[in-house]
Amino acid sequence: MSGHSHWHGIRYKKELEDKKRAKIFSKISRQIAIAAREGKDPDTNPKLRMAIEMAKEFNMPNENIERAIKRGAGEIEGEKLEEVTFECLGPGNVAIIIEGITDNKNRTLNEIKQILQKEGGKLANEGSLRWQFKRMGTIRVNAQNKNKEELELLAIDLGAQDFRWRNSVLEIYTKPEDLEKIKSELKKRKLTIESAQLEWVPEQEIEVSEKDKGALERLFEALDENDAVQEIYSNLKL
């Protein structure tokens, strides 16, 4: 496995104008609410814990976090949310998986279709592209000024399935069930973790022309603007 190209939909955008920040908060709130359905205690609910950590990364107010947890746990009224996944082909025949959370699946499906049509993509049948990806834990470690060889050996020793360097960031791939354990061990060693979550990792990445790469970037940006879209994964080689 050669790593993956994950479009960072709602991550690594620290300097955001108010309107964009509100959109980010809305997406994270939905993620927290969905996670809270499996239990409102982050100590026993890793999915909720990761969503809360993301919220704090963006300085989301605690009252917003608590409200999202209560909504997910059914303690207060709110939208009836459901998770959705779409598979599509983008310019250059790049395979794309879109994960979202919506209160109206049909509306979101139509919105995604419109974006794809406008930006040169097309919706694929369910399951027709997912086989090209593998569900894995992905931990991104900021390794600036760190010894690369030592970090690679550490990742292997901790049980990583694979890893890949992207500039000064080490992406560590784990079995889904090992994500929390390996993340905890990295934290104990005072390493800076930029993100850690389950992702769709492609078995192989593909190269495309600069023209198609530009078209894909426009497609990713348009999808990310949609309120229901949470994460976008592709097999594009950056």
C-alpha cells in the first residue's frame, strides 16, 4: 500500500473568517451528535472523544460541544441526522469517497450530483469503487526537527501497518482497533499529533495531468462547501 491522498475537508484551516468558522462548527457539531449516539462518555466512546478533540482543535466553545452531545444522546430536540457515503469518479478517473452527515439524504444526494455534474465528476454505484480503499486508522504526526528513522522504527514497534512521509508530517496507518492504543503511545512520547481518525485509504494512488489535478481541486473545494460533506478521500497521488 502506497499511502493515500486525503482531501483535508475541515482540517488544518486555523485562520478562518467568521463565516467559514461557523460552517466548521456546524460540521463538527453534527459529527459529535452522531458519535454521542453510541454513548455520551468520551472515556468509553473513542469516536466521540476524537470528535471532541477536533472541536477543541478549532477552539469550539464548550457549550457548543455539550449541546451537540445532548442532541446526539436524545436529551434535547434537534435534527434527525444520518450518515451517508457516496462513491464517485472525478476528473482523470480518480476514485473518490465522500462521507457526510445530513438531515435529508435525498436533498444531499441531489446536491452532490449537481456539484459533480458542474465540476466534471459523476456518481458511481454503491460498492463499485470502495474496493479500491481500505478502512484504516490514520495518525498524522508533526515530525519537524525529529529523527525520521527513529520515528519510523517507533511506528513499526507500536504496531503500525504502514506509514508515509508528506513533507514533515508522518502519516501512520493502523488497524482500526489499534488506532487509540497507538495514538496514546505516541502522546506518551510527547509527539505532536495533528489528527487521528478512521479513514478510507486507497490501496494504490494514481497520477493525473496538471489539468485534471486543477479540476479535482475545484471539485474538492465545491464538495467541501456543502454543509453535509464531512470528509473527502481519493486515490489521487499528490
